[in-house]
Amino acid sequence: MAGELSPIDKAKFVAAKRAADFVEDGMRVGLGTGSTAAWLVRCLGEMVRDDGLKIRGVPTSTRTAELARDVGIEVISLDEARWLDLTIDGADEFDGDLNLIKGGGGALLQEKIVATASDQMIVIADVGKAVENLGAFPLPVEVIPFGWQTTQALVEETLISMDVLGRNATLRMNGGAPFITDEGNYILDLHLGRIGNPRQMALVMNQMPGVVENGLFIDICDKVIIGYGDGRIELRDINEGTVEHDRLDFVESDNLFTDLAE
Ligand code: 5RP
């Protein structure tokens, strides 16, 4: 079944599988959102089922909560957990300092709260997410629906004084209606091209009335595990300053792939 996966899905899978090695018995684990994080949840579900791994998971979206329950992971709220040992999540972009753009899946608010409440955050990603400068991926900014067009105008005006290439903000849609986040908010996608100063951008965005949170994760990620379509894995640790290389061979009869095909 793994043979039918695209190279990008294989890359996501190997990154997720390697990240699962960092999860230990008794941990409270933040569970990210998106297709790469979904692989991680499936891997952890398998470890719970087959190896008796005992963890409690705090999901970052209703989608992830549903998947986690489906695969047998005990799900608790962040308020029940209070603090987490580890969060593992995907990303839309990461740079050399392991700063991130997240929110392509619309879950950036819960993702940032959960990652920040963790001893450690590991990002799992295919190599296509690695960038020199953040910003080619549109920066998601969560805004409250009240007066969103005024907020959009304010955001675009503020961008005039920022070090970016583009200044267009678009409302994320879901079919013919605005995309609604799990918290009942809207998302503006900022088409910036390149963000010269991500730290400043993150601070400035969050100062605007109507903005709830932005998708820049600055100094939050500790490690990134990069997967390649041929099974290679690269592990970068920003705190240790180390880079490790590894390889993971597929087991094609793996239940994970069978489940996915259903
Ligand atoms: C969701 C996210 C995701 O982690 C990000 O969009 C990456 O998704 P994928 O793993 O599907 O490429 O931030 O809000």
C-alpha cells in the first residue's frame, strides 16, 4: 500500500514516524493539524494499540480530535493537561532559525496555544517546506468576524511600512462562504512574498484590534524533522545546533496505509 503513496506523502510519513520515537509513556502530547500531523496521529495510534503506549493527547483542531479518538488515543483538553511534554505538528514553511509559518489548515490559534504550552515542539515536514526566507506561503492571520473588512484595511495599511514584497490580504473562503475556524473566526491570508523581519511582523500583527493571532511561530519550534520521498530523514535541533541524517524503510503491509486506503 505504501508503494501507492506519492513521494510527498512518503516524505510526510517518514518525518511523522521518526517524530513518534520522541513520544514516551505517560507523556501529555500536543497533536498538530494537517496531513503530516495526521500521519503522526496514526503512528501514535498504532503504538497505543500494538505496543501499549500510554499517552494523553491534546488535539489542536476538531479534525485532529476526531482522528485521535478514532485511532485509540486518549484525548484531553488543554485545560485538563495544563502543560504538555511535547507537541508535534506540521508547518507550511520553516526557515534556518526554525521559525515557522503555520495555519494553512486554519488551526493556527489552537496550534500556537498548544505549542507554547509545551516543553518542546517538534515540527514534521516534507523538504518542500524548507525556505531561506519566510513569506512565499501566504501568512494566515485569524481575525474576528466583526468588522473584518476594517481589520483587513488596517492590516494592508500597516504592511506599507513593513519589509515585505506584497501587501494584499484576502479573506479565506470555503466554497462560497468565509472559512470559519474552530474558534468561530475568519482568516485573512497575507500575500507578502517575502517577510524581511518575521519577529517584527508577528508582534505588529498581534497589536491590531480585530486580530486574534497570526501564523508566525517565532522561537517556538525546537526541532524539525524533514522527510524525503525516498525515505531519508533529516533532524535539525536548533538548541543543540545539530543535524542528523537517517533513513526509514517502509513496511508496505503496515496497517496505517491500509487504514488510509479505506
Ligand atoms: C494547519 C497547519 C499545518 O500544520 C500546515 O498547514 C501543514 O499542513 P500539511 O501537513 O497538510 O502540509 O498549520 O493549520
